[in-house]
Amino acid sequence: MAPIPGSGLAKGLAVTLRTMTKKTVTAQYPDVQPELPPRTRGVIALFEENCTVCMLCARECPDWCIYIDSHKETVPPAAPGGRERSRNVLDRFAIDFSLCMYCGICIEVCPFDALFWTPEFEYAETDIHELTHERDKLREWMWTVPAPPALDPGAEEPKEIAAARKTADKLAAEQAAEQDRAEASDPQEGQP
């Protein structure tokens, strides 16, 4: 059966009329903040205490927008007779967001959880040089990092927590057994 001439035009006009009668859903952005998904990639925050200056984030960055400077410091021995150790001390950690492509590789490769995504996206500047955020500014973004999502109730317990729980239960059982032995070996007090 041949199509009726003009049926395509009628279908197009029907879609147009249906769309025209619906209420608009435009959000007035500056006045109304958008509802962002939980895994929104905004700006990168630095938790400086976890950073060991391993430089993995800077090495893996495809844009080379992470700048890290550090120096070595000698740490005295923890116990008498021990040896001195050296550790890296962070001098500068900066991310140039004018170069960053928000791929998240730096966050994924960080073995010490020092970098995090924040949902903040309103950090526009009038000068491109101000888009290089130093460690003080990156530390300020940490306050906007959302809490991690709750674990699935049916999920298996993480192996680290399971091992810690097993050790704690073992120590509690040993202490209870020791206390029972101590009570059994003590003469009963208060009997005539």
C-alpha cells in the first residue's frame, strides 16, 4: 500500500503541536541551582595529609596539568637504636584547570586517596592564570566532597574490615578465657 501524500507533514505537525502545549521545564540557572547526579565531576580536591608525593598523578596525567614540588626530610628514629629515615615533604601541589580535561585518571591512580572529585563547578575566573589552583585552594575544595555512598546491605564485608573484626574477636576471646582462668584459680572470697 502506497503512503498517503502529506502524511509525513501531518505527523511532524502533530509532534510540534504536542510539544507546544506542554509546560516548559527550563531551569533558571543562576537563581535555581541544578540537581546534580551523585558522581558529578566538578573540581578536584586535595587531602594533603594523605599525599606522599609519589608523583603518580602527575606522571599519569595526559594533559600534564598537575605540578608537584617536594623535598626530602630526614626523620629521627622512632625507637632508640633505630636508623634515620627520609621522607618526601610536599612543597607545591597545583592543578591547572585551564588544561585539565576532567578525565579522572589522577584520582584513580592515587594509591593513598589524596585526590577527590567535588560537585562544585562554579569556579570561573576572568584571568586564565587564576585557574591554576595551588594546594591551599585545593584543600578548601575538600569541604565540598560528598560522603561516600552507603554500602549495599547485601554486599560482602570488605576484606580489611573482616580481617580487623576477626582479630578483634580473637583478642576478646583470649581475654575472656584469661579472665575465666584467673577467676577459677583465685580462691573464692567471702565464703566462711
